[in-house]
Amino acid sequence: MAAGSRNSFKINEHFAPTFWADHDRHPYVASSFRDGSTRLHLGSFIALGCSVLLLGPSLETFRTGAGVSLGQIGILISAGSIGYLLGSVSCGRLLEHFHAHRMLGGGLLLVAAALAALTTVHSLTALIVLQTVVGFGGAMVDVTGNTVVLWTHKGGAVMNALHLAFGVGAVLGPIIVSRSLAWTGSLRGGYLLVAGTLAVLAVTVLLRPSPPNPHAVEDRGFPKGKGRLLLLAMLWFVTYAWVELGFQSWIFEYGAARGLDRLTRAALLGTAFLVAFSLGRLLAIPLAGRVSARQMMAGDVALCVAGLLVMLLGGRNAAAMWGGTILFGFGTASMFPSMLSMAEPVIPSTSSVTSTFLVGSGIGSIFLPRLIGELIQRRGPIAMPAMVLAGVVVNGGIVLAFDRSARRS
């Protein structure tokens, strides 16, 4: 069993579920956030979000340096996704044999080294390899961070805080790139700043004892008798990527096609979604300590449906576009951590289980948003909210099926 402090055991006991009706209702205790390991996990996710979002605003600089076309440089996005999938698949098994903080620190170091090297190469092949490493190391951090929070806090408020931390980093990443280009004319300063921060976090994590793995002996791997629940949960994460990334990826084009000014209002529509999404995750932290994850999920689905119906029925009405986007942003904010919190009491949170969930999310993020783009081209802008609404309906149906199977089990 991984080494852990006495405080880790106390936290684990304090948040232990009692019975199904209350299994996902966890007290919002401020002391959870004062724990040193928890703060490190949150800091790691800020750094993870920042490193993942560095790529988008850097593509043009990489394209110029490598002397390739815009279509060719776009392969770096796919390389990161492939690396993430490979990391998600392998990390679950690795985490069963290595201390959690070694995996977390190793992932942070891997991303730091790749980011530092990205500013020194000009070959497209080298860029692809390094971006794949960024995706692989990011998956190590993602799987380990989510798994450890489930081990020690059973999800709840801390899980919502973890995903808020990722969102904070995602906002910071493009800002760092733009400032680096504006002040120095290159990516090097910004990338080295992020890489150095990751390295410092990695060393700090590696020096701190790992929390104990509650499944270190009898429940490693995939839990027996939970195949149906595991499949339903994985499918939920596939459809979540369909819903959230499908909307986020195409809201700008939707607004422009509906008559909003492309340079200002359409761009601000995408910003409104991100702001609502971030505020929703912030509000979810205290709320998760007062209501169950099932209640959170029901509210999330209702908000998403309401927002998309407003957009569909409002047509070109600007107020309908803005209102629907904001409602949808709030609705999707806490869905991911709420599902993890719902699943934890009925599917033992082994690292293999958590990696399976994130593999589902990765699969959905690669294929489904692209399908929405093709439908927009064929059917017009209304295809976006219509397809996302279909995804929300499927997503809600999976939640109901999961809840019913969990009650039976």
C-alpha cells in the first residue's frame, strides 16, 4: 500500500459514504482545502489546464518555424489527443503499482520537459513527438489527480474545486502565450515560465508522502460484477465530450452564422460560455457539500436543456443566443465532477476505473465535435444546438440507467 499520513486516513474516514440515499452527499469542510496535499493537487490542475491551452495560440508560431501549411500544423492537436488517450489507457495500470505522488510528479516533469523542448525545435516531426509527450504526461496528471481526490475526499466539493482549478489554468494559458509574444516576440519566455512552474510543483509533489490507495490489495484493476455500471459510466463520459466540446468548439461559428459580428460579438459569445462555465464550477464547490451529486446532475441537465431550447426557439434573436449560451455554460460546469462523485460509491475508484472514464472522454472529444461541424456545413447553424441537445438527452438517459443499475446493485 502506498505510504500516507495519518491525516489522509482521517479524511478518508470522514468522507466515507453511509448508504445509497446519502452516498454522494459530502460535507463541505474548509479543512479539506487546508490540507497540503489537496492544495498541491489543485495547483497541479491549474498547471495542467495552462499547459494544455498553450497550444492553440501557439500554432501559427510553430507553423512559421516549421515552414509548413496551416493544415499540416493542425496535426499537433491530434498528436496531443493521441498522447492523452495512450496516457489514459496505461496510467490506470501503472498507478496500481506506483505511489500516486510519483505518478503525479512524473507526469508534471514529463510535461515540463516537453514544453521546454518545444521552443527549441523547428521540425514538424519533432513537434509532433513532443506534443504527444505533452498529451501523455497530461493524462498521467489528470488520471492521478482525479483518482487521488476520489480516494481521499470521495468527490464532492474538492472534486469540483479540482476541475475549477483546471479551468483557471485554461484561462491563463492563452494569456501567457499572448504576453510572451507581445513582450519578447517568441514563445520561449512563456513556455519556460510554465515549464518551470510545473517542475517546481513536480519536485514538491515528489517530496510529499502519497495518500493511501484504498484498493491496493483486493480491488485492483476492474472490479468484478460492475461491468454494466462501468460501461454506462464510460458511455456517459463519451456523450459528455459530445455535449461540452461540441458546443464549445462551434459556438463562435454558430453566432457568426446567426448574424453576430464575427470579430466582436461572436467572439464574445464564446467568452460568455467560458465565463459561465467557470462561475458554475466555482458555485458548485459549496453547493456540492449541501446537495447530492444526483441532484446536482439533475439540475445540470435541466439547465442545459433549457439553454439549448432557448437557442433553438429564439433563432436569430441575440438575447436568446446570449441567454441560452449562459444557461448552457452553467449547466455543463459541474457535470464531469458530479458523475465522478456519483460513480465512486458504487464502482470502487481504482485507477483503472478512473482511466477508463477519461478514455471515454478522450474518444468523444476526437470524433463527435468533428461530426457536429460536418452537420453544420450540410444543415446550417441550427444543427449545432440540435445535435448538442440530442447529446444532452442521451447523456441524461445514461444517468437514469446508471442510477437504476446502481440502486439494484
